[in-house]
Amino acid sequence: CITWMRPRLRSKDLKSSSTCSMIWTGKREFLLAQAQVCVILAIAYIGNTWPHSYPRNDNHNPHMFWIMNICLGIAALVSFQHDVNGSARGVQLLSRNQTEEWKGWMQFAFIMYHYYRAYFVYNEIRVFVSAYVWMTGFGNFLYFDKKQDFSLDRMISMWIRINYFPILLSVFLSVPLELYYVVPLHTAGFFITMATCYISYKLQEYTKLSAWNSNGMAIAIALAVHVVFYETPCVNFLKLFSDEYYFRFQADKYSAWVGMLSGLLWCQLKQYMQWVYAGESTRVGCMWLQRICGILLLFVWYNAFGWMTDKYMYNPLHPYVFWMPVAGFLMLRNSSKYLTELHSTVLEFFGKITLETYVLQFHLFMCNNVQHIPIVIPNSGPDGPLWIKTANMLLCGIIFVSTAVWARKVTISTQTTVVELLDEVRKQMKGIRDGGDSDAELLLVDKDKQSFMEEEESVTNRNGNGNETELVSVELRQENV
């Protein structure tokens, strides 16, 4: 009995240790991040309810809008860095650094557009917003196509990164989430792209289609769904949420889809880049043709659509033509090997905090849910001297950008620690399942042991003091089991 009990005790101990050994190493980091989020929310509340302010419409100043963008351009030129190893893996088309740079200058112009009420660049700002959503479809398509990671971890991780801080801000400040309309646009773009790539994955798995054909079919299915929803009365479903969502989703109804299509074509475009720029000598004719095509696309868009001063004329056309300036810019920006290896660190810095600067601009750089301009420095109201108003803007900007950097840091800490917790829970669930299997095996062994011991007792009873040969036979059978 003792020899049978020993392994049972060890198995029991192993089971208890496996089910009680979950260690969430990121718990402290997570709790610290939540404490910091509370402080950031308090700062946003103070900024949003700042008692001294004036209506934002009184801050209309086209000259300052252009001056601030020129200053950013100078800072970008000064901070350009050339990565000599940027083409070590081939000429890179729209590298990560270049993507952050692109996001950075668009975001800066977007914020200045709000601050100085630059109505005259409305159409260009619409293109910038669509470019952001385009990047959502493009970047996530490349990720899912390469990694084929459709896990719950990935979904929760991206949901937290996009929605966690904006939702807290919305709840804490009692602000409708539609004020941060870019957030649901990015969220929808992510899940649409994930679903499309999952369909492609299943098509490839069950029909044995090539990756190219399965991706093409999945993107065609996504287009059909978009058309059925957005080009029919089905789109009125969005009005159940709000008229603002109805307008915003209509304005970018095909942006993420065009991003996915660009991701599908990216392999061919990269091959073109290697053919033109990666050889011993650049194919100068192709390089200049690319530049001319880029300029033409920008010219055609502006002369046909961009000049429109009535946004109600432009908005219905925008979803079908936004790709022209986006493609034109990318053609020019990547029109030489040297340009692909070049990026601005200042613009890259702003590009990394676009989500946080987008939502916090309404409460720290401006206030009263973006309707007013805060007065921090005395005499910086609408009738104050320009230099004092500029100093006030810069002071608010420093607080605003610093808080955005902080918010990004704690959001990423929350994202990584929650994913780590999910991983730990998954391991525990697996351990519990394995423990259950072990218990079932132990039960079967216990039954066998009982039958063998009964047999041993029977043999002993038949032979008086016990027949040694038969006892050895029973012991051998037990040992075999």
C-alpha cells in the first residue's frame, strides 16, 4: 500500500502546484499604469474646464497656420537622418520610420487646422484622415498576411491600444465618443482587415488556392460587402448610433479597403523599386516618370476636387478620389533610393503619438471639448498681442505634447501587461486540463491496483502461508502495470 501511495501523492502535489502557480509578473506595472492614467485624466479634466478661455472661432488666423507649418518644415529639414543601412534588405518602400514621419506632419497640420480654424484646407485635412485609415488597412493586411495571427491576444491588444485611453477620457470627461471619431474608424478598419485576411487564410486552407488568389478573392468579397452596405439603404443603420458616425463612416467607407488592396499589390511594387533603384545604376527614366506621375496625380486631384470651397460638394466625392493625393505623395516621397533611406526624427516623434495627441488636443491644447482656446498667460485673449498669444499657444503645446507622450507610455504598459495576463490564464487553463487527464489516469490505475491486491489476497488465502511462485507472478503483473 505504501508503494502505491507514493506516486499518488506526488501526482497530487504536482497538480496542486500546476493550478496554483500563476504568476502575473506585470501586475505591478499594470497597477502603476492605471494610477498614472488617473493622473492624466485629472490633468485633462482641469484643462478641459479651464476657467479662462475664448471661443475658438475668434482664433481664425491663416497666417499663423502657415507660419507654424513652415516652422515644422524647417525643424524637419534640420532633423533629417540618413540610414546608410536602410536598404540592407533591399530598397524599402514606405518603411516604418517613413510611415511615422508621414503621420507626424499630417497630425501637426491637423491640430493647427483646428487651433487656427483654417477652413481653407478642409479638403486636404479630409485626405489626411483618409490616409490614416488607409494605413490601418494597409499595415494590418501586411501583418495578417505574413503572421496569420488571428488570436484573441491580437484582437484584445489592438483594441486596447486604439480604444482604452479614448474611452476612459470619454467617460471621465462626459464627452461623447463621437468627438474622437477617428478611433471607431481605426477600430472598424482593423477588424474589417482581420476578417478579410481570415477569409483569405481559410480559402487557402480549404481550396488550396495560392496566397495571391486567396487574398484577391477575399478582398473582392470585402468590396462586395462594402458596396452592399454603403451604397444601399443599409448604411442608414449607422444613424442608429449618431448622424456624426453616419457622416464619418461614409467619408471613409473605402479607405481601409483601398489600404488592403495596396497591401496586396505591395509585393509587386517592391519588386519595381528593386528593379529601378537597387541595381548598379538607377534607371533614371523610370525615376522621373514616377515623379511626373506623382505630380500629375496631385495636380489632377487639386484641380478637379481640391479647389472646391463648398465642403458639401466635395464630401460625396471624397471616398472615391482620396487615393489620388495619397498615391501621388508616396510616388514623390519614394522617388529615389536616397529618399527611401531618409527620415525626419522630429516628424517621427510626432507620428508615434498621433492617437494621444488626437484625443488630448480637444482638452489640453484647446478646451471645452475643442470649442475654446485656453488663456494661461494673462493678456493672451483674442485681442491680445500676437507674441503673447503665440507664447500662450507654445506653453499649452508643451503641456499637451508632454501629456500625450506620457499617455502613450501608460497605454502601451496596459496593453502589454494585459496580453501577458491572458497568456498566463491560457497556461493555467491548459494546466487544469492536463491535471484533469492525470486524475482520470490515476483513477484507472487505482482500479487496477485494487483488482491486483484482491487477486493477491485470494492467492494467499488459497495457499495458506502463500505460494511464492504465484505471489511473484502477481507482483510482476503489478510491476508491468
